[in-house]
Amino acid sequence: MEDLKKSFKMPLFGNTFSPKKTPPRKSVSLSSLHTLDHSTKEIELGLEYGPPAMNIGGQIWRFEEGQWATESGGNASSREMQRLKKRNVQLEEENNLLKLKIEILLDMLTETTVEYHLMEKELEDVKAQHRRKK
């Protein structure tokens, strides 16, 4: 009976889980790119890169100075177009500012005119009172 108890006894902290160690990875690269010299890499892989470019619908777009610009036969014209758009925005802002200034000046003129007419009416009233006294 005692043998039976020993066979059913399960250790609480025994037989801990211990996975097998994995073998180290091979550090040798499967690529032969490391054997190429610098100039060959440039030719083969195109390591001379400039601004990002893509071809969409037959138009070449380049990312320059924070904006995408087309190169469809006239890169200068697209840059000129961007410059003109910026200038247009500046002129619209200036135009809005001038319209605001004109509106303020018209309000000031209206206020001054109303004050003038009120003062003129007061003056006529004072003159009329003075005539009555005589």
C-alpha cells in the first residue's frame, strides 16, 4: 500500500518546464551584395537617388521643397504655376485686408457724418431759442 502511495505522489516543485536550447543562427548572409564594390552597387541597385518620383498616368511627379511637382515636359512651368498660386493667395489676403480697412473707414465716416448732423441740428435749435428770446 505504501508503494502505491509513493507512485501516486506528485511533487509540487519538481519536474519544472525547461525548453531545449535553440541552436544559434548562422550569421552568414545568403546575399552576394556584400561582395560587390561601391560603384557596382550604384550601377546595379541605383543607389544614386534624388527626390522621390513616381509616374502617374504618364505624368512624372517629383517631391521637391515639400510639395509634389509634375515634370510633364515643363518642370519650370509647374514651378512657375506654384509660384503664381502662392502669389495669388498673398494678393487675395491683401485684398481681403484692404476691403476690411475700407469697411472700417466707411463706418468711421458714417459715424462722423451722423455726429456732424446732430451738432448742426443742436446749433439750429440753439439759434431758434435765441431768436425767440429777442
